[in-house]
Amino acid sequence: MAPKLTHLLIAFLIFFSIQSFIGQARTLKSERQQSFSSFLQKLEGVRKGQTVEGLIELKQYLKKFGYFPNDDINIMTSDFDDHLESALKTYQKYFHLNITGNLDSTTIKQMMIPRCGMPDIIPNNTKSKHNKFHMVAHYAAGPERWPPSKYDLTYTFGSGVAQVVDLDTLRTVCSNAFKRWSDVSQFTFQEATDGASADIVIEFYTGDHGDNGPFDGRGGILAHSFSPEDGRLHYDADENWSTDPTMDQTDLESVSVHEIGHLLGLRHSTDHPEAIMFPSIELGIKKRDLTQDDIDGIHALYAN
């Protein structure tokens, strides 16, 4: 066989192998993205006393967001027990659903709405100072605050950002989102110069990325961030992000405004679904303006 033909054949085989791998990766990602919604739908109507496959995943979901307050509870069983019923009632109360303790359709629907990865309920009796909070009106404000010497915050973007969102677009989105908080608080935000350290680091990740908060593909968890003075803001790179979302896209600026609230020390709002700090947001929705509840929260946290 001629050398040129051999080289062409090798190149073809390499190309074919790469395309096959990409196709398999896309299939796996698609399956992962659909799995959470699929298993939730299959659980609709399940009640206490039943043993059903998928209840372990449901318990893990509820525990992640704070609805199992006792760490000693064994959630690795497929039994619909008293603990699960109690967790579901707490979840239903939080989201102002009918408090049935059952997996009814409205509860399943709420769980399927994309949301922030931060917990909704963080117990006061935990030993970790980063998990304590107190309620102020309808919002929650943690004890973690930026000191007055750090009210002029800098931010920077991680190296993987450009693979998901155009960097100039993200700069504009984040600048707008930061301004919404600086307009109602003592804070200022400025992008750090190249190579300089920053108070806030903004990045995109997929799956498990080493911070004990793995992402779960499209839908489910959209993003998460960390309380002062940690300063990390992570978006799920698998989401269908947009600055002008259609019905199957997530508004990048809406999520950014929410996550900046966490960076400043705010927790999730409870009684105001219209608030920026409410934990979930529907696809295709723009929710960028701070409500009075959000403003009251940041004023209470930084009263002086």
C-alpha cells in the first residue's frame, strides 16, 4: 500500500474513533440529564409504607437541600418511612404546597424545576460556622459577612469559561448582575487585572469538580456559590445558557444575580417566589431585578 494511502487510512480511523467517542459521550450526557426527571415522574403517587426503587435518590435530593435535619438518619433504603414523610412535609411547607407527605404531582413538578445548588434549610445546631443562619423577615442571612475593609470586591473568570460562553458576553452579564447589588448596598465590584488575585472567581464546570457539590447535567442544579469570604461562583457547563432565553434555555443573568446574593452572605428566600433569592427558576424566565425582600436582606446583613 502506498505511504499516502496508508496515512489517509490511519487519519480516517482516528477521525472515526473520535466521532464515535463524542457520540457516546453525548448519549451518556443526555441519559444523565434525563435520569432525575424520569425517576421523579415514576415516583408520583408513592406513599408511606411502600418500598420502591428510586426512593434512595429522592432521599439524597432532600438531604442535599436540608430537609433531613438529622445526620444520623439512614437514607440509603428504598423504604417510604416516617423520616421521608417528615422531609416531604417540610419541603412542601417551604414551597407552599399542600402538606400531604406524599409524592403528589405538584411536589414532583416543583422538584423538576431547575434550581440553585445551595441548601434551602441549614440547621442552627450544626458545629460548622459556615452552616448557621438566622431568619430575617422571609429571607435568610448567614453570619458570614465581608468585613468593611473588603467592600470593594474584585472578580475574575476561570480558564474554562470561553468553552461555554463567549467571554465578552459573560463580562457584560456579570457586570450587570453585580451592579444590581452595588446599587442597593455598600459594595463595589471590579474585574481584576490579568494575573492578579481576586476576591471572587467565576468558573464553569461539569459533574464532580472537587468542591463536594457535583453538577448533574442539564436541568436540576444550575449553579452554586460560596459564602464570604470564599468567593467561588460555579455554573453547570451542561446547561443551555442564554442571555435571551427561549422556553428550553436558562437565563444566565438571572442565575448570576442569585448566586452573587450567596457570595454576599444571603441564603434562600422562603415566602417570595418572585424574589431573586428564591431557590428555583423556570426555563425561559428572566428574573433579574431585586425585590424588596432581597433588598431588605442585604440591608439587614450589612446594617451599617
